[in-house]
Amino acid sequence: MNAVIKQNVMPQEVATTDAGTIMSVISRAASDPSVDMDKMERLLLMHERILAKNAEAAFNDAMTRVQAEVGRVAADLYNTQTRSKYASYAALDGKLRPHYTAHGFSISFDTGQEAPEGFVRVLAYVSHSAGHTRTYNAMVPADGKGAKGGDVMTKTHAFGAGTAYGMRYLQKMIFNIAIGEEDNDGNDPDPETVSREQVANIEALLTEVGGDKAKFLKYFRAESIEAIPAASYAKAIAALEKKRGAA
């Protein structure tokens, strides 16, 4: 009953051959009514394992090439609470997508059901054209609380902020992206910004002279007073004093 499998192709011998060889053996055996079906199933399982192993190897090789190409990503946004710059999801996506798609990757996101109260579990499914998919996840706070513990968001807003935060951080983790103020990505290095005391002085003077904050920030090309370069502090004070004199 099992002469073909027993005499010609033992499972341990097949393990050293490639998936194409096993498939040809399976095709021949399938046309032989005397083949032992138990060994046929073992060959099919072995074929599936080899395909999965090859797909994972292709995934890892492509991941190495993407990381070698991408390098660092420059920070493009400023967090006024932490007084630090960070890379937005758009900046990461704009830098990463052309590289990872060129090497056969795609990413899709979802949320998990097992997150505790006040958190959202963000899932990232990274699939490769060779057939391998790897799942990454991040548990992110989504309670809508501010830095001082107060409620600053609705539950819907908190969920959206949590998932957006998780998606951004997962992109960094998946491709091992480095981000920092020393990373200028071809642009000028990020300047040192005004101190807290200088921020308070500017805000107080801006209020005193009735200045237009939006126009003031636009003039200094800053998203917030905290983002004004320290080297521009004297110029900022001078501009506000000039407005006071003109009033």
C-alpha cells in the first residue's frame, strides 16, 4: 500500500528538499492509488511548513532592507506639555510607505478586545507579499485625562487620540525608527527654544499690549510661544515693546 512513499521518499529526506520538490512528489503520489494516505498528509504538512518558513525568511530579509534604506525621521511637531518635538503619523507614513511597499509590505490596523478600562489595544498587521504576516500591538491610555488628571476629552475623542498615538508608535517600533532633535533629515538642526521664564514674559507682554497671538507666532514661524527659538527672544520682546510704544 505504501511502497512509493516508503521506498522513494521518506519524510526525513523530504525535509532537506525545497517546497517545489515536495510538491512534485505529492503530485506523483496523488496519482498512485497505493499511496499511504497518512504519509501523504505528513508530506502535505511538511510542504506547508516549508512554505511558511520560506515566507518568514523573505519577510525578515525585506524588513532588513527597509530599515537599511529608511534611516532617521525628523521631528515635525512640538508638544507644548513636554516641551519636546516629535514626528507626526503623517511624517512617518510619508517617509516609510514608499520604502515598505516597494519591498512587498502592507500594514493594516485594528483594535483588540482585551484592553482594560481606560486603555485601547492597537494592533498592526504587517503582511509581506511572500505570504508571511506578523502582528504587533501596543496598549495605549485612552481615558481622556489631561496632564493634571482632569477630563479633557470625550470618550470618542479619547479613543481616537489613543488609536492615533498607538498607530504612530507602532510604526516607529515595527521599522525601528529613530527620531530626535539631533535628527534633521536634511534640514537645519532644531534650535534651542525659549525657557519657561521667557515664555511667561512673552505671554504677559503680549497680553499687556493687546497683541494678536496668531500673527505674532506666524511672524516667528512657530506653532506656539514655547517653540520660538531662544535666539529670537530679544527680537520678540523688542517687537512687543515697539507695539506698546505705537499704542
